[in-house]
Amino acid sequence: MMKGLVVATLCNDSEYIMDGDKSTVRGNPTEGALIVAAAKAGLNQSEMLTSGGYSIVEKFPFDSSRKMASVIVKGPEGNHFLAIKGAPDVILRNAAGFMVDGTSVEHTTAASDGNLALATSPSAEIVANYEAAIENFAQDALRTLAVGFKELTEADLERDFEELEKDITVLGLYGIMDPPRPEVRDAIESCYQAGVRTVMITGDHALTAAAIARDIGIIRSEKDLVVTGAELDEMDDDKLRQICPEVAVFARVTPEHKLRIVQAQQFNNEVAAMTGDGVNDAPALRRADIGVAMGITGTSVAKDSGDLILLDDNFSTIVKAVRQGRQIFDNLRKFIRQALTANVGEVSVILFAFLMMGPEAILPLTPLMILWINLVSDGLPALALGVEPEEKDLMERKPRKRNESFFSDHLGTRILTRGLALGGMSYMAFNWALTNGFSANYAQTMAFAMLVFAQLWHLFDSRTFTSLYRRNPFTNPYLLGAVAVSAILSLGVIYTGLGQLIFNTEALAAGHLFGVIMAASLPTLVMSAVKEATKTKWV
């Protein structure tokens, strides 16, 4: 046991730090667990390398394709040996023997036939015990690591690491608890409700990965498949594309497998977001629609290849980003809806005038009035839609399709119908004033006021994709403030001398102003009521 801890301590990039009575670990959590176990047994890496007589000659870092890491160590007696740790199944495949109670047991050929039922030699029984322990650890969602060593000669020091990492003497097996962060379960549930399929791609043992995936909600039914890297190697691309929608976990995979998985998802017309941290993850990160590189553990190559860098390496942050992205997109659509509806209203009121009054029609709005509406009564409140709080069903909607139009779900139709209704009400106010003997300036002021307040009323319906009757009007104080400022400034254009001079407006009678404000609400209130009652989306 102690020799296994010595190997686990020397073949380790984590750092055990003592600060008075407090201890911390800096580095990979899995390696940190090993170095803490060694520290509890009285082994300290820094002391072993400074005063213990050990020295590291060469390091061969962990590689996800070979699934192991090793170091050449010079011992206190001047001897050299290879300290190695890695995936238990890989270590066992390269085993030449086992250390049992201080005695070396040779790994005989009989133990390598793969049939545990026929195991007759001591080493075969040891392999059977190891594999049973690996399965038990995996079913308990423990990460498994095996450690071993190999005595080296002077000639071995010149050999390639691929040759050195064979014929290993296995020292032991460790089961390491690496529980998911508490918020991960809720984050994955949010993804599921939002129609985002979460797939685990890991180098862990298949049973370990499956146990964790069930615990956190990635595997939700017996139909969800667990596929290993060895099985992927046996599949052609067509088969992978066929099963990809049903796979919840890919275990014991290599970076090359990651790239194939991304390509298969994209072939199935899915938007693939891939996380990664290693150099070999770069092709998959670059190929994915959204490559997310780890900010803490990620290499510079991974960060350069990704589209986003996750600064806290926390999956729940990705879900928060999805939520934020959906809200931004929603608010952008709301802003565009309000702005274009206002523009349709401005154009249509003039169009109605020419259609109803002929070529000699009086313009219902002057150019300066149109400019004021665009900049103040429309532009300022519409900006407040950019900070509109998220809607209740934000993370319950299914993702948009790749080819879905920005104006989908009848948004373009609603812009047109609401804009025509606003323009129609403005023309009716203009025509009513002319018909009742008021001056052209007074009629234009009526049309101006009608369009301004109609747009302000419409803002409250633009806040939601349902209807204003389902949205609390007081949840966006910025919008309320913008509406108030816009209304006051527009009334200043009508009732101040400077405004009348510049815009050729006339002061409206109080009764007329009140009537305009009330009539301006009709297009929004009536059409929203029709939409609410009939569930029709185009009004």
C-alpha cells in the first residue's frame, strides 16, 4: 500500500500546501485526492524530492489517447524506476505482474485470455479481483485510478515512453469520489426543460459515467444509451449519426471521438456546443457550432480554438449564459417590433391620406413631426425594451431551428397589422379635425398626438409575446420612466410656444387631448383582447 502511495505522490502534478494547521490542494481534484491520501500516510511530495532522496528525471504527462501518465524517478539508492498511474483497464492490459502483500506475482498468459471463469492461476484471480473492484467502484460513481511501477536500466532511460509504459507491475487501485457540484442537477434539469440535450463525453469508465449521469439527470430512462470509445471505433459514421440522438453518455473516449460526435450531431442538423480543455480537444472545439474552452484548467490551445472561455469551469454558468442569450434575443425582437410598428404607422397615415384625399391631400404629419416621433416618442421608450425582464416561459421553450426567420411566429404579420391600425387611428383623428372645420395645423397636431400616444400604448404589448393582459405593467421601471418622459416632451411640442413655433402645432383643447389619449389605446387594447380570446398570433 505504501509503495502505491509513493508512486501516486511522485506521479502527481497537484500540490499539497500546509499553512499552519490548515491544508489546501492546488491542482486537479483527482490527483489532489491521491496526494491527500499520501499526506495522511506521512508522505509529502516536496519533502520526498528535497530531502527524501527522490528526483524526477522526466515526465510523460497524461494523454487522453493512452489514458495514463508516468514519470521516470531516481530513487534514494540511485536506481531508476517508472512511476505510472492511469485508467485501470489500460494499466491491467499492460501489466506484467502484481504486488500482493509485498510479494511480486507474475502475470501469466492464462490470465490474459479474457475469460475469468477459466482463471486458474494466481494472477488470473488477481485480475478477476481487480475487475470486480473496478466494477464495484464504478457502480458507486467513484472514479478509478490504478498505479504501478517498473524498474528501469540505464538502457531503458533512452527508450521512448510508449515502450517504457509496458510490462508494468500493478501496485493498487484507488476509488475516488468526485461528486458533482450541487447546482449541476438543477442546471441539467433547466437544459432539459429548455429542449437542450446534455450529453456526457468523458474518459471515465462506462459504469462510473453512467452512475454519475443518472445521479445528475443526464440519463433519464432506459432508452438513453451509454457508448464506449471501443464501440465507437467499431461504428461507421452512418451508424454513429443514427444512434447519436439516443446516446446520453460517451465513455472512455479520445479527442478524435469528440470530433466525430460533433460532426454526427451537425449532420443531424443539431446545434452542437462542445466543452474541452486539452490540446487535443482543439479540433472538436473549432468544429463545434459553439466551442466552450475551460478558463481554469484549459490549455492556451483550447482557449484559442474555442468561441467562448468559461472562466469558472462550471456547467451551470453555461446554462445561465443560455438563459441570458435567450433574454437578449427576446428583447431584441421586442425592440425591432416596436420600432418597425412605429415606422409602419408613420408611413401608413400618409398613405391613407393620399388614398382617401387624392393627390392634393394635406400631409397629416410634417417632416419634423415624423423626425420627433422617431427620435423621442418611439426611439427613447423602445430602448427601454432592451432591459425588459425575462418572460416566465423563457427556459421552457424549445430551441429555435437553424433556418428560423427573425420574424418567425407571425412577428412580421403583427408588425404590419398593428402599424396599419396605428396609422389608421392617426388618419381618422386628422380627418375628423378637418371635417369639423379645424385648421390644417390643428388637424396635424391631432394626428401627431394620436400617433405618439398610440405608440406609447403599443409599447406595453411589445413587452411580451403573449399579450399585455398577462404581463405586469410595473415590472420594468425604465420603460415606465421612458414613457412618462416621452409623453411630457411630446406635450411640450404641442403646448409650449417654442414647440408650436418649430413644429407648427396648435394647442389642443383638453377634451380633444383626453379623447386622443383614450382613442389611441384602442388598437392595442382591442387587438390584444382579440389575440387573447382567439389565441391568434397575427394580430
